[in-house]
Amino acid sequence: MKRLNLVGLIVLMLASFSLVSQNLVQNPGMENWDDDSTPASWTKAENISKESVNIHGGTFSAAHMSASSTQDLSQDVQGIVGGQQYRIQYYYLDNSTSARTRIWSYWMDSDDNYLDDNVDELRPGTYSDDNADWQHYDYTLVAPSNATQFRFEVRVYKQDGMTDGYVYYDDFSVEANVTNDPEPTNYPTDFAATVDGLTLTLSWTDAIGEQLPSGYLIKGQELIVASPDFDYPVDGVPETDDIDFEDGLVTVNVAYGAESYTFENMNPGTLYEFAIFPYSNSGDNIDYKTDGDVPFEMAVIPAIIVLNNEGFDDGLGTWTPFNVIGDQDWYQSEYSGKTFAKMSGYDSGAHDNEDWLISPELNMTQYDSVFFTFESAYNYDGPAIQLFVSSDYDGSSNPNDFTWTEITDMAVWSEGGFAFAQSGELNLMDYLMDNVYLAFKYTSNTSAASTWELDTFLIYAYMGVGVDETDEIKVDVYPNPASDIININSKRGGQIVIYSANGQKVMVSELKEGNNVVNINDINTGIYVLEINFPNAKSVTKKLIVK
């Protein structure tokens, strides 16, 4: 009898444990379908279809197609006990540029009223990012005291105005009495920051070990604004996303498996520092790893942004020729190892020609100032080449059908004999708008047809930095082009900064009053921006060609 009672007690205990730890979601893995657009037990299924290719587990998942308005997938999960802890999970795949998703769920009472608890976790202000891998939503939350049910809802939205893209869902779960996981065993590795203009991307390799994290908390700061040290996260205190650097600090939660996060529109000329903390669990049970060597990474957003850099090493590159009149065209040429764009209306005699060489579209609205530099050379008699700017050109049609402003007189031009001349820095501050095009216009006639050669185009912009070359600041830089050293002669001391074509700092050096000899042996060949900063916040910029 005693044995039977003991066995019965064990059976009862097992049954009780199974009861409180079971998944309360019906058809959680999307394995059962009433038809190809209706998953069983899900009360709302808008724009849903059965999916058998993109699956997280089992045989099927749910494909959710974006439309002009929000589309929902939801189920009212029953059996919720107020004050009980629940672990809420699901997996989603967003690998489409025309769809994005997020959870939009609520605790509810017995009268179907929504409860406002856990807003940040259940109704976040951010959307999914495109990723080739399945992402894991995983939070452990305590149900409000008056909760009796949980509306598990996910939504799909159009992205950048585009529709008909898909996101996928699988393996939904709401489980009670969850055992908390221990702290993650290890940190992620290969934590790195890369900069492209004003965009900064953090990347890493996911942590491995006995206990894997459920996510990562990334903390970042502007070192100019914030203190050198920011606070580590504290166990039991989850930190919500704050991706606005207005106060100099950011925090962002990233799911395990993402292995990257991108910040856009960063402040130019600013040094940033980031740290990454893996964590397990969520809510009041979140457990951060903060001991040992926390991965830190620093990155600088350049003050100078290169909008276009063309040396004509691969045809005409990013610039487009447009032939209006004549059989001759712009083409790439080479002489003595130097490549350039070339145009001549002479072919066994002079011919009528009108040929344009047009830049790619330039959006210059976000910059404080924009400069254009180039080299020109010509020989033989003929009409002079012209330089124009337009803000209404469509990028492909006959340029004569649009409005162009001539800015030829802003540049210094070759004096002939195929001798290349530096244009000087053409200040385009009057054209800080979107849809801007620059264009060179070549003409010839049956009486005279000169030959023109153009090279080393560089269009670069400043953001938030004082740039003012005045008569009081005179700086000579020579030789230019240079190979081993450059001489910089200045009447004032300051700082020398050399930027690559992608805006990265490649050299920083002190500038002394008088002549300075700067060694550039370690700089690769190419086009660079030489910036000289003075204590009065004024700067002088020069194009530097390293050969």
C-alpha cells in the first residue's frame, strides 16, 4: 500500500510538473492547417500562407506577406495565472527588403480588456532588420495580477513603401514556471566596428560554450560628450533600447545569432566607444555577463565625406558620357601610366561635336559645405571646355532639355600643350540640395577641334566642421602629386589630417609654423584629402595625390 501511494505520488508530481511547464500556445509550430492560408487554432491570420521551405523546425512555418496596411497573426492564449512567471518565445525570419515585422502582444483580463504591462517587451518601437538567419524572440515576464489570457500577436509591415515581401514565423511558446538559465559562459569574439561615411556597423562572432546567451546588450557612447566610463548593466534590471545619441549614450538589445548591428547618421568628426554584454533570461531574471575582459571597440566618424572619387582607371567609371552631336565620344585613355577621360572632335579633320561628361547624382542636402577638384589638360585650337551644374537633370536624357548653371570660371584650367593643371577647390555651397549633377561640356566645329583630358575627380563634403580658408591663412603644399614626402609651409601651427577617399583618417600629425616635411611612405597610391586645422577652428583643405 505504501509502495502504491509512493508511486501514485510520483505520478502526481510528474503530472503537475508537466501541467505547469507545458506550452500554452495551440499549434505552436505551425504544423496543422485548416487550409493553405489558415493555421489551425490561430484566430487571426491576415495574408498568411503555409510555408515548407523556410522553416525553423518541423515541416511547416507561417509565411506572412506585407501589404499597404498592417497584417496580423494572433492567438488568444488561455490559462494565464496572474502573478505567475512566463517565458514567451518565437522565431522569425526577415530576409526581405520589402517587409519587416515585430511582436504586438498584450496581457488580457477575463473581460478581454488589454492590460498595459510590459510595453517595451511586448509592443516595441523598433522593427526587425533584414537577416539571412532565423531570429529568436525570448522574454521571461511576470503576468499582471488580473491577467487570465495572453494575446500572442505578430505583425508584418511594408518596408520603404514596398509590399509583397515575406517574413516567416515558427515555434511559438508561452510556458509557465520556467527554470532560469545561468549566466552566459563566454563573451562573443571578433568584436569590431567599421565605418562607411556616417554609417557605423558593429560585428562579432556569437559566443560559444556550455551556456549560450539569449541576446546581447550593446552600450555605446560619444567620448566627446560622455564620461570615459559608462555603467555596466546590472542583473535583474533589463535595459530598453535607446538608439538616440542626443545625450551621448545608446543602448540596444540584439538577439543571439544576429552578429551585427548598424547605426546610421552618426555625428561627423566624433569618436565612439562600444561594449557588448551577453545575457540570459529576460525581465526581472535577466543575467548579464560582466566579469573578465568585456569586449570594447572604438571608431571615428570622419569629418570629411567623399561623395565621388574618379581616376578613370576602369573606363569612365561613375561618370556618364552623353553624345548630342557628332561621331566622336568621351573615352578612357592612358599615357605614360596615367589614365584619364579624353575627348577630341578631330578625326582626319575637325568635326561638329557636342559631348557631355556627367557625374552621378549627388545628394548634398545634409552637408555644411561641398568641394570639387579635378585636373585638366588640352592641346590644339578649338572652343574651350565648359563646366555646369544642374539640380533638375534626370540622369539619363539629353542634358539640353534641362536647366544648367555654368561654373566654368570657378576653376583653374590647363594652359595647353597637354600640361595638366589643378582646378583648385570649387566651393559648391550654393548647391547644397538633392538631385545635383556636375557636367563637362565639350564642343568642336569643322574649323577647330581641340583635345581635352580630365582626371582625378574628387567631390567631398564637410559636416559640422568649420571650413574657412581666408586671406590670413596661406598654406603651400608641394610636391603634389607626391610619392615619399610632402612639404607644408604655413604661417601658423596646427594639426595635419589626411583622409582617404572613403573618409577614413590615414594620418594625423602636428603642423609647426614654417616649413614641415611630412613622410607619406606608408600611404598607398590614390587621391586623398589633406586637412589642416588651426586653433581658431578654421581649416584649410587640399587635394593630395599620392603616386
